[in-house]
Amino acid sequence: MPSTISSNNEEKRTSYFNKLNLLWLVVTVLVFSALVKLGFWQSARALEKEQRLAQIEKLSAQRPLSLEQVVTLANDSHAFTEVNDYPVFVDGEFDKAQVFLLDNQVNKGRLGYRAYQVAVTNKYAVLVNLGWLQGSVNRQELPAVTALDGQQQFKGHIRFIEQGILLQEQSFDQDHWPLRVQQIELDKFSALIGRQLLPFVIYLDKNESLGFDKNWQPIVMPPEKHRGYAFQWFSLALAWLLLMLWAKFGVKNNNKNKKAV
């Protein structure tokens, strides 16, 4: 009878430790895999940024296209995203009464806005980023904007807007100008002004005298920073693996040595 009880206890202990070993293995592999995946993702982002910077440098050496040429090129490739970063020359008319102010734009630690206006050509209407403006401490007070008016000629670059997360949907039932917005939504802007906007924004060339503080960069986070993050994730993956191996085998060996003493 005692031997049967002892055998049952041994089986229970064996089953218990087997479950612990399985749990240790699953947790170790899952966390290690996730950290490695994040490292590879950052490495891929670095490569994408390098390729885009090379593309921008190559395009900057080309002669600017007209909006008509840009639309034709996009239609031929069946995707407007194919013309991202292209240099462009625009001869269009501005309405000084319609100014969009993109909220929460920081420049050198100062909070402000980015000003946008619509340029209308013979065939198309396109939103133009005019640059950054200092905001007021009083959130109810908008900056005084010297808006562009009438016919203007200028150079710029095409940029596609990445949509962020909005906590509350924007509503433009009341069109008080200048209009403060939380995000660039070209479809809603088109409905508001009664013109169909092209599906991209033109950023004024930094050498243009038009506009305001042109502090933009085509790429916010450089490839080097992505590689730095990748190194951190890979380092964390290695540290995690070593920690779990030590927790599994190092602690076990220490316990054996204590028992032997």
C-alpha cells in the first residue's frame, strides 16, 4: 500500500513538472518570436525609408510636371500612389476666404497650425500645404493668416496623407473660415468647398517665397533610427532567451548543489 501511494505521488509530481515545462516553453517561444518579429519589422521599415529617400533624390533632379501630366501618369499606372514625391509646377488660382488650419502641429517645441489652401487650375483643384504658423495660448483664438489670393505660380512636391486615428469624427456643418481641422480629409473638404480635390496634397518647395515656415521633411523618422529600434528589439529577444534559459536550468542546478551540500 505505501508503495502504491508513493508511486501515485511520483506520477503527480511528474505530471506537474511536465506541465510547468510546457508552459515555460510556450511562454519563452511566444515572447522571443514576438521580439524578433518586431526587430525584423523595424529593419524592413529602415529599408523602405532608404528606398524612398533614394527615389526622392532621383525625382528631385527631374523637371517638375504639371498637374495634367501627374494625373495622366497616375492613370497610366492605375494608381495615384505611383506619383508620390514627384516634383510639380502649378499655375492656379487661390481663394483667400477658404483657409484650412491643421491643429496640434509642433515646431521647435512651439504649438501651432499648418495652413492649407486650394489651388484651382483649368481642370483640377488641389490642396496646398503653405507651411507652419504659430498658435496662441488661447485655444479659442486662431492665428492671423495672410492667405494667398488670385492667380499664383509655384513649385512643390506631391505627398499622400496618411490618415491617423480620430477620437471624434470631424463635422463641417458650419464653415467658419479659417477652418480648424484635426485631420486632412480630402473627401470632406471637397464636399465643403463644392470642388473635387485631387487625392494628394502639394507641399510648397522650400525655395518658394509663398507661404509660411516650411519646416517639413519627407520622412519624419530616418532609416538609422529604425535600425536603432531593430537593434533594441533583437537585444531584448536575446536577453529574454538567456533569462529564461537561466531560470530553467541555472536555478535548477543551484537547487541541486544546495541539496548536495
